[in-house]
Amino acid sequence: MPQGHHRAPGTGIKTGGALNRILTSSESVSNLSDPDSTKKNRRELRLGDRVLVGGTKAGVVRFLGETDFAKGDWCGVELDEPLGKNDGAVAGTRYFQCMPRYGLFAPVHKVTRIGFPCTTPTKAKSSRRRSILKRSPSASSISSISSATSSISGKPSRAGLLTETSARYARKISGTTALQEALKEKQQHIEQLLAERDLERCEVAKATSHAGEVQQELTLLRKCRDQYAVEMEAKMDQLRSMVEAADRDKVELLNQLEEEKRKVEDLQFRVEEACITKGDLETQTRLEHVHIKELEQSLLFEKTKAEKLQRDLEDTRVATVSERSRIMELEREVADLQLRLRASQQKEDAVSLSQQQISSLKAQVQSQEKKISELSVDQESKQKELQSVQKDKTSLEQQLTSLREKLETAEEENRKAAKTMQGLEQIVERSTKDYQTLKEENHSREKELRAQLTQATEKSERLAFSLEQLTLDNRTLETQLEALKQQNSKYQEELSLSKEGSSSENQRIGILCKEIEELKLASHKSQHPDEHNEDHSCQQPDMKTREIVSNVESEGDTNFQKSTGALISDKDRELETLRNEIAVLRGENAMAKTLQSAVETLERDKAQLQSRVHSLEQRLMGAQASEEGDKELPPSGDAALEQLREEKEFAEGQINFLNSVIVDLQRKNEELKIKLKKLALSEFNGNDGTDGFDEGISKREKKATPRLFCDICDCFDLHDTEDCPTQAQSPDSVPHTTYHGNPAVERPYCDICEAFGHATESCNDDQTF
């Protein structure tokens, strides 16, 4: 009784310890740590290995170790394309040698080695499983042992019962010890199977986490595709509205051209009338000038004649005054003589002499009176002539003033005509200069448009080529998906084999447990009938352990089936989404072709308008040549030129808008290509990329995106380590080696960012160092 009492607890403790070992081994296998994976990645990296930085940039390892610009282990990579930030030197220290913009430094844990996954672990697992199965004892040997013991125990004799029972008890004890050892081996085998199942679960978890990453990228691609489709529909609506507006403007321009033709004809008629009126005015001014000269000559002649008459009149006035004074003297003398005569009448003697004197004096007086009358008549005639001359003078002065006024008005008209002629000549010169400048600008713009058209065609060809490459990449992805499906089917076959082996082992364990229980019952019944209860109590923990193990195995099998089925369905969905995206890309390519055709139609319309403008300008030049030196052009010609400038600016604006649309399409296509390349690289390096990750990483990636952190500056949210300006090298700076630049090399220019420093092909939203 005491011995059986002490044995039962010992067996219970052993089974409890085995269960604890199973649980701890499964937890230890499932809890693979992330630092172990990073150490493994650090150990696997060697100089000269092909690696990926950030999942997109491929290159070769040129440096491994610590640096002066930041703490920790760093990896210096020489990239295949000029997407880096330096030439192997940072902050004046050289770590390796490469071309400028081909060098890039990144932490070791952010660098993944490019290579195919090894298939030897599964083979090792299967071989190890087979060796374990071979090393386990067979059920037939154990059953033979149990049958031998049962046959021995089945033939008791009543003589010498004590000795036989003691020998039988010893044999049963030895059989139970052998069975306990076989049970321990089976428990160890179960622990190994559970460990292998946990490893398989880890692999399935890695595959599911990778499928989750691919699903997230696919959702991002779907969002980008939907947004791009909405933007493209809006742009197509804008382009349609612009084409309709261009058609309306075209009709308006045709109407305006007809109106301008009529205006030009009216202007030509007005120019001809102005030429005719100008000739009439010139002949009239010439005649007026001749008449004015004749009148001036006659006026001078009349002035001289009037001056002569004035002098004669003055002379006659002087003569008349002298004659009058003489007449007055003679009258006084006559009066004196008459007084004398009257006085001397009395004296007749002296009268004779005085009469003679008186008669002579009378004769003199009569002659003087005749002269006086003649002089008065001459004076009156002279006065009449003077009055007539003054009248002629006043009339001539009036005519002269009127002619002078006419001359001044004619001169003013001539000045105005000269000013208008000068203004028209200046307008014609300006219009000719503007025409030449517009012609040169139009020619240069045509060259630019042709170059842009050639660039657009080249870009469309590039897009078609990239689409073909995307289709090829899609085919490779499909082949990779088929390979993954085949691997999954292999895993399922191995799982089914392991299930069959585990079921067979479980059956064997059950048989062995039953035989052990029967042996224990028989031995205890033969020894002491009271120990039956203790054996029954000892069987309960064994049954509990078997139930726990069976439940764990069933749950593991169901979970594994569910995870594998979900993985297969996810891969099928990814394949369908990739096919849909390829169809969408083909539709976008067709849309780009339609946009290119719309651009070509606009170019043809522009060429037609330019030809019409050129014909109108030729007509204007013909009208100017027909004037034969009279370069007169009304101000309405400037309005026509302004209209032509506005039409040209409108066409240039449409072309610039279409160019911006084409650039935007190319940028969107480049983004899609980069995302598809990332997806292809992640599919290609799916197993290597997930070697160091566990189930916790998949849970963290399902949350929000991680914050930016720089390992050089030790700061969050400012920039990534690959974008750190510490290791950046400007494209114009002189490197730390013998490289001194090449002046013949053109500076790279990006059409997307509209800035110098990098080319359009190397432009990326997530720029690195």
C-alpha cells in the first residue's frame, strides 16, 4: 500500500512535466525575436553581395562597419543607377570609391540581400521526421512483449503460488519499466512533432504576413488607380470642353477673318480716296502759292505807285502852298496897287505909268490865277487818283489778308497732313516690325511645338514599351504565383503526410497506453486488490494529458488548414487584381493615345489658323506695296494684329495645358511603374524578406505607417536616414577624390519638379540619399 501510494504521484508528476515541456517548447518556437533576425542579416551580408535598399534600389555592398557621421553598423552600397547621394565619401571621410550619385549609406537592418530561398530546411525536416519514425520502437515488438507477459501470467498453478507470484511480479515490473521507457520515447517524439508543427505555423504566419503586405500594397494601388481614373475623367472632360471651345473659337475666328477682309477692303478704298484728295490739295496749294506770289508782286507795284503818288501829292501840296502864298502876296500887291490906282486916279499924269504896271500885274495875276486853277484841277485829279489808289490799296490789303489766312489754313492743313503721313509711316513701320517679330516668334514656336510633339511621341512610345514590360512583369508575377501555389500544395501534401503519421502514431500511442493500463491493472490486481483504486487515480492524469495533446493537435491542424486556404485565396485575389490593373493600364494607354490624337487635331487647327493669318498678312503687304511709297495704314490694322496675337496666345495656352496634361500622365504612369516594380521585387524576394520577421511584425504593419527616423541625426519625423542631408553631396560640388567635373556635361533637369539637380527619369516622390 505505501509503495503504490508513492508510485502514483511520481507518474503524475512525470506526465505533468512532459506537458509543461510540450507547452514551453511550442512557446519558445513561436516567439522568435526580431534582434536575432537582424544579427542573422548582419552575419549574412558580405562585401560584394547584391542587396536592396528600401525595397527599390538595387546595388552592391562596398562597405560594412562603423562610421564617423553616426553610431551603429552601416552598410555602404554602390547603386546600379544614379539614385544615390554621394560618391562613397561623407563629411570629408572616404569609405569606398564609386561614381557621383551612385553611393548610398543605410543601416544594416534596412538592407536586404537579393537571393532565392533555400529549400533544404523542408528536406531536413522530412528526413529528421523519417529518422525519428525509424528510431521509435514498433508496436509489434511491444505487443509481442505484452502478449508474452500475458501468456506467462495466464497460466498460474496452485502449487508454489507465492514463488510464482513473486517471479510474475518481477517480470511485470520489468515489462512496465520497458513500457514506461517506450512511453517516454513516444512523448519525446510527440514533442518533436509539436515543435515541427510550430515551425510550420511560423512559416505559414510569415507567408500570411507577406500576403498581408502584398494586400496592403494592392489596396494602395487600387486607391491610386481609382484616384487616377477620377483625375483622368476630369481631365478628359476638361479636354472635351477645351476642344468644344476651340471649335467655337475657330468659327469665331473665321467670322473675324471675314470681317477683317471687309475692313481691309474698306481701308484700301479709303486710302485711295485719301491719295486722290491729297493730290487735289497739293495742286490747289500750288495754285494758291502762285496766286499769292502774283498778288504780292502787284501789291508791291501798287505800293511803289502809291508812294510815288504820295510824293507827287506832297510836292503839289508844297507847290500849291507856295503859289497860294505868292498869290496872297500878289493880291496884297494888287490891293495896294488898286489903292494906289484909286489914289492916283486923281493924278492922271502919274496914272499912265501905273496903268501899265497894273496891266502887267493883271496879266501876271491872270496867269497866276490860271496856274492856280490848273494846280487846283491837278490837285483834285491827284486827290481823286489818290482816293482811287487808296481804295485799291485797301481792297488789295483785304485780298492779301484773306489770301494770307487761306495760306495759313493751307499750311496748317499741310502740316496736319505731314503729321498724319509721319504717323502713318510710323504705324506702318511698327506694324512691319511687329509682323516680323510675330513671324519669328511663330516660327520658333512651331519649332518648339514640333520638338514637344516629337517628345510626346517618344514618351508615348516609352509608355507603350513600359506597358509591355509591365505585362512581362505581370507574367513573371503570375509564374511566381504559380510557383507559390505549387509550394503551397507541397506544404499541404507534407501536412497531410504529417497528419497521417501523427494519426498513426496517436493510434500506436493509444494502443500502447491501453496495453500499459491493462498490464498495470493485472499487476495490481495480482498483488493487492486494494491498489486498484490507486491505479485508477494514476490513469486520470494520463488521460488528461492525452486529451490535451489531441486537442492541441486538432486545433493546430484546423488552424493550419485555415491559414493555407486563406493564403491560397489571397494569392488568387492578388492575381485577379493584377490582371484588372493590367487591363486598367491598357485602358489608360488607350486614353493617352486618344489624348495624343486630340493634341494632333489641335496642332492641325493651329496650323490652319497660322496659314490663314499668313495669307491675311500677305494681303496686307500687297495692299502696302500697291500704295507705291504712300505707306499709310489706319489704326484698325493694329487691332487686327492684336487679334492675331490673342489668337496665338490662346493656341499657345492650349498647347501648354496639353503639355502639362501629358507630363501629368507620364508622372502617374511612372508612379504606377515604380509601385509595380516594388510589388514584383517583394514577390520575388518574399521568403528572404520575411526571414527575420515574426507574427508581431504583421500585426504592427496592419497598424499605421511607422514614423520617420534618422539614424544619423537621432530624430523623429524630420526625414529618413536615406534622406539625411549629412551624407548628401550636391551635384555641383567637387568630390573628395580626383574627380573635378566635366564642363561638357549638361546639368540634369526634371520636367516634373521643374528644377535642376536630377533628371526626369530619376525623379521619385520618396527621394533617398
